[in-house]
Amino acid sequence: MSATSSPVTVTVTGAAGQIGYALLFRIASGQLLGPDTPVRLRLLEIPQAVKAAEGTAMELDDCAFPLLAGIDITDDATAAFDGANVALLVGARPRTKGMERGDLLEANGGIFAPQGRAINAGAADDIRVLVVGNPANTNALIAQAAAPDVPAERFTAMTRLDHNRAVAQLAKKLSVPVGEITKLTIWGNHSATQYPDLYHAEVGGKIAAEQVDESWLRDDFIPTVAKRGAAIIEARGASSAASAANAAIDHVFDWVNGTPEGDWTSAAIPSDGSYGVAEGIISSFPVTSRNGAWEIVQGLEINEFSRTRIDASVAELVEERDAVQKLGLL
Ligand code: NAD
Ligand code: LMR
């Protein structure tokens, strides 16, 4: 999917939502795939939000983006994913009052299983899927299970926002530019159990964990990163949108174009059992991208503290998997 003159089809679900609004203009301007790649946008919405998506499309037209080759809007998943090269699954069922975790997983099963089937039926051979809608890791697993003809590793979930949050918090603490921080890892679930790991992260080439107090790392940094989504909701009265869209752009850009030499990033990808993470669940790892495919960074030593934290987040993912399995979604 490198520089090409034929447009790449990018399907975005939940296009009329707040992340959609922050995302679509950046995709159309070339920030998702690079400055040489024209894009055709396919916007999938529920029927009652199609009109709002049409309004966003009018604004996209009004930007006269040179790389934007066309926009289709639909409430039909089969049409939305037909020929798609990149799918950003943003639309999801939010948790509402009185809803239990199981209800949320079931409601999202009703969205991500049909979308997985539509991807299986009609997406392009090089389809890459990023799930943003929460619970993102398990929604990605549901979509993947419904798409048995698509290679499993093409289904990923977003922990890049957590990664970027962790980089920013550490940079602030040490008063260094974010560009000096490398090799940070988010492990596990995109939830409060996630584990942002500073034991391999480097600041100016030195291990980050050795440059901060252990108490700051454990009692301040980790909860601040893990609960940042809730803090944003509390402050804005709405969940993160522009930063989530930015992270989605970062994830897909790196997946397609590769990660920089000597560094890695974080993405939730299907586990091959590395680092004792249950095989098959979609869990966040330290990853590099080469030739358009994510690879888990191997050989990192995991200390006892990290082991406990990784195991706790993986246990939550296994619970979510078991719950959707019981619902017949896997
Ligand atoms: P939003 O409510 O503003 O927008 C969601 C949109 O999805 C709505 O327009 C809705 O009509 C649409 N939608 C619902 N069901 C759909 C379906 N079946 N097909 C197509 N569209 C559908 O929400 P938002 O703020 O844009 O957030 C979207 C999701 O992203 C939420 O689940 C949120 O929790 C999640 N999120 C994830 C991360 C992350 O880091 N992984 C970060 C922020 C938000
Ligand atoms: C975030 O991390 O900002 C979101 O996942 C929070 C949320 O619950 O929507």
C-alpha cells in the first residue's frame, strides 16, 4: 500500500460521532497513509445518523483535499466494507446506566459480528482492521471470529492512545521532549488494568524506570495513564476524541509504513503466546511493523512487578473472551 495512484478505500464506522469528526479530515488530508496515497472514504453509520454523516461529507468536500478521491455513505455494512483496504471500527454501543459488562459485550456483539462477516465477505485481500470502539480488544476478537477467511493478524485494537499518554506523562515528569522517549510499552487491555511499562522504556538512551522514583512509577504514573480516559470524560463531559483519532492515525500509519529503527510502539494484536499471554486474545504488546505486518518485540526480561501487572490485565481479557464465548460470539 505504498505510493500508488489508485485510491485506497478506507472504511470508517461511527463516522458521525465525535472521533469520526476528528478523524475523517486527517485521513482525507493524507495523514493516515501518507502524502502520495489518494483515499476513497466509506462512511458507515446507523440509519438515524446518516444525515449527520452527510453533513460531515459536505464539509470534507469543502476542504477540496487533493488526495480525497470520493466519499460514500451507507447504513449497510456489506456495502461499507466491499473492497475496503483499511477499516477503522469506531462506532460502538456505549455503556448506559444500569448496563452490566455482559450486556455491553452482548450489545457490541450485535455490531462487531455482522461487521466481521461483511469484512469476510467483501473486503480487499490486504484489509487491515483497527478497532477503536470499546471494549476495543474484545470487539476486535468478535469481529475476527466472524471473519474466518481473513488472516487473524489483520484484526487489531487500539492501545496507541494509552501509549501516547504514557509518553507524554513521562516526558512531563522528566522535563524532556517526547521525542527522547523510546521503547515504552502498554501491555494488556485498553482498560484500567492496562500496564504501562517503564522498565524497558528509554529516555535519552537510559532506562526510564531508573530515572524516576519507584513510588511515582507505581502510585502516580501507572494509575494516571490507566485512568486517563475517565479523567478526560470527567473534565470534558465527553470521552476523548481528537487524541483518540490521532492515535488511530498513528497506529495505521505505522502499520502501513513501518516503525522507526531502534524503537517500538504498542498495539493490541492477536497473541501468539509470547510473554505467557494467552494465545488468541487480542492483547497489547511491544511491537514493530516491518513490511506492513506487526511483529511482537521478543526477548524482553519481565521482572516480578511487571509479571503481576501483565497477568492481571491478561486475566481480564481472558474473562471477556470467555464471556463472549458463552454468548456464542466466538
Ligand atoms: P460517539 O457516540 O460520539 O460516536 C459513535 C458513533 O457510532 C455514533 O455516531 C453512532 O451512531 C455510531 N454507531 C453506533 N453503532 C453503529 C453501527 N452499528 N455501525 C456504524 N456506526 C455506529 O462516540 P465516540 O466518542 O466517537 O467514540 C466511539 C467509540 O470509541 C466508543 O466506544 C469509545 O468508548 C471508544 N474510544 C476508544 C478509545 C481507545 O483508545 N480505544 C478512545 C476513545 C474512545
Ligand atoms: C479513552 O481511553 O479515552 C476511552 O476509551 C474512554 C472511554 O471509556 O470511552
